[in-house]
Amino acid sequence: MYFPNLRTLDASVAFHAGRRPDHPAVLCEGRTVTYGELHRRSNRLGHALRAAGASERARVAYLGKESEHYYEVLFACAKTGTILVPINWRLTVGEVDHILRDSRTEVLFVEEEFRALAEKAIAALADRVQVVVVDRDGDAGAGILGWAAGHPDTDLDRTAHEDDPVAQLYTSGTTGLPKGVVLAHRSFFAVRDALASEGLSWIDWREGDVSLIGIPGFHVGGLWWATQGFNAGVTNVALRMFISGEAVRQIRQLGITTACVVPSMLQMVLSEPDAADEDFASLRKVVYGGSPISERLLEQAVERIGCDFAQIYGLTETGNTAVCLPPHEHVVGGPRMQAAGRPYPGFEVKIVDRDGNRLRGRAVGEVCLRTPAHMIEYWGLPEATASTLVDGWIMTGDAGYLDEEGYLFVCDRIKDAIIVAGENVYPAEIENALAKHEAVLESAVIGVPDERWGEAVRAFVVLRPGTTATPRELMMSLKGRIADFKIPTGYEFIDTLPRNPSGKILRRELRDRFWQGQQRKVN
């Protein structure tokens, strides 16, 4: 299903509310919100945001797990011109504080479960951040619904433009401080339009589809996937958080037809001891990203599920996916199973050397992506924006090459990011946290292959003379400083870190022995 007249998120929910108001838009924990209800609730929230003083371009943050309320806030922001700032609920107080300060958030929606975390994070900001508690049970007398209850559900007198900013997602950087990636409405429509222009069904939607949002909404992959379902007017299933047994149950009971996950989620679902092959009978397509799929996992998935698979590759800065490995290339033992894919129609990929010169003939260099979905900017960071968005091209920091037919192969990571189950983890942030331990002189953090999570975090530590520390002590010292998924699972104590003549740490030397025999140096 493709509705070319829809160009903005506010238009999408209004259109489908008029087209079929009683059709389920969001299912979560047994609750159903129809398109008509989603439209009216987001209208009411929009009026409440205005009454609270949130003007156009004001930042509205959301700290909580998946629920229908997250999407109600998303569409309220789209309708009022405010900008949604989703926050990873697994972050620490300091990390949440940075996002709220940097974004200059004015209204924070927070689930009761994370209220204490939020209150600590905004302790110094309480004079300018209004906190709204999110209820999960739909009680109109309390929480988010109660906050908006006294306001009308009529349409707001504003029409968004496709270039208007609508979301600001935070992605870590090599400095360790997350940067706010500002995305416009167009970021959530460009891939849809590109595929429709050539009649391609790499990622498609059908009338009766029921879509599983497997990736959290604070990730660009989860937010992007959810908006694709809303733009098509299908039913979207929001899991509070991804638990493999619950995912299997939802697929079976709700007849889920399409899903977006990271490969580790697919691995966990297929490894569920009580999962039978018939539990997956309704699935017709699985879209995955965050890391490539192993041939062993693909073979298992094809045998047990038998549906189409599509791999997507991109960054938050590219508005999520810019490259896709289409279903027909997912052949066990096929020549392109190691590829990230090829760009969508109208999208471009080029490989450049350190001087920015284009490379050809399978030469390895930095991957650059040109996409109409690219970010507007890094919020408040013009120099970082200019170095990443160059003449319309996003410099990815990944190393790769193009084959003769334009398929992209990602070989290594120029930037130092580690991807753990689809989560970006940056060494500088962890190294800064390790440095706070009195016994640590210096450290270097790398990613190593991990069959379940894609990559695992490993730390090489140089201790101060005359001191001692154990891996457990280091691990415990990081608790509360950085999110749990960033904490290294392996530690090695060494005398010195390998460096080049200019003093830069040679992470490749630390990584090489772990990646021997691997065709790519990212997983």
C-alpha cells in the first residue's frame, strides 16, 4: 500500500483516521488504539503542549519503554511543530542529564518506572522542564491522558512541511558526548517513495499487514520502522521491550506478517525452546539491520520461517536506511550474502580515499551516502555537521568497497564504534569512565566478535604502578556511570597500549587476533 499524497507524519495519521478510523493502529499489552483514537489523542496532546507553552521547535522528550503513548506523543509533536527527543531508558542519570541539557527540553514525558531517574537528571533543570508522568493502563484520570484530558481533540491549525524537523535522536560520538541528530518529516518517507518509483517490493506493505516493531523507538531503526507502518495504515505491535518468548507469542497470537529486528533478536526468537515452526507461519517478511546476518542464522531462519528477508544499512544521520540487500539476494552461499546491499533508486553510494577522491574497482575507502532522507544537522554543532554532511553526502566512518554491480561491502570501521545488538557503543565514553578508577592509568576499548550480540565490548587496561584491580572491580566501578550494555564483558591487563609515532592508540593491533578468519572486521 502506497499513498503518495502523504508527505508528513501529521498528514499520515489524519488521513488514515479518515480512511478507516476503526482499524487498529497500535496494539500493546492487550490494549488497542485505532487510527481514529490515535488521531484524536494526539490532537488533544498537541493542544495540551501548546497550553503548556511549548512553541514550534521546542524539544519534547520521552523517557520510557514502548507503548501507544510514545506514538501519541510523536504525532502530537508532528502536529504542533515541536520536536520529539526519544531517550534510551537504559542510560544513566548523567547521560540523561546531558541529553536534556543539550536539547533544551521543555516538556518531558516519563514513565513511572523511570520517574526517579528523571527527577535526578533534571534536579538542576526543574525550573524549565515540565514533567508529565506516562500511564500505561489508559486511565483517563491520571498520567498523560489525564494531563491532556481537559483539552479538545479537534485538529490543530498547523500543517507541517516535509522539511520541518520532527525528531532529534541522540547518537554517541568519538568524544563520548552524544550528539542530537535532527531529522525532518522527509526522512520517514524517502525510502517509501524511492521503492515506489521503480515498483520495487524490497520493503512493502499490504492491506492486512500486522507489523512488529522489534527495535526500540529511541533508535532511528525502531522509529523509522514504526512510521513506515503508520504511513501505510497497517496495524503496529509495540512490545514494551524485546523479550524473545513474548515476541514468539505475539507473532503466533496476532498473526504478525512483517517485522523489523536486529539479527541477535532473530537468533533469540529461533532459539526459544518452546517455539514451534508453525508459530512463525504468518510471517511473510523480516527486515533486519544493525549488523549483517550470518549464513548459519539465515539458513536456520529460512528453514524454520520460510519468509523473505531484507537487510538495511544506514545511520541515524542518513535517516536510517540508505542501502538494502533485497530478498532475492538472500541465498545461503550466494555471492552477495556478505554485502550490505545496494542503494535505493535515487540514492547513491561512493567510496573515497582520505583526500576525498572517489575510488573504484573494489578499492577500499570511506563509505559515503547521498540520500534525500539525510539529517538536517547535529543540534548546536555546526562544525560537526559540516564535517559529516559534505555537499549532500553523509560521511559514514565505515570502510568498504563497491562491486561491479554497485553492491556495497562494509569491511571495517574507520570510526571506532562498536555495535552491540544494534546499540552503538563508543570507546572514548567507556575509556573516560574507566579512567575514574584510581588504579587505571589508561585503557583502550574495542569490539570483538560475538555470536549472539554481533559484537562484545572488551577493555585493555594499563594499571598504575603499585596498584591492583580485578575485572570484577572494574566492572562494578562502571555501574551507574555508563549504561549496562556499554560495560565491557572482557578485560585484559597489559603493560602498555600499542601506539603509532604520533601517540594514537592502534586499536587495529588489539582487534586483529579476535577478527582473524572473519571476512569483515565489523559484525
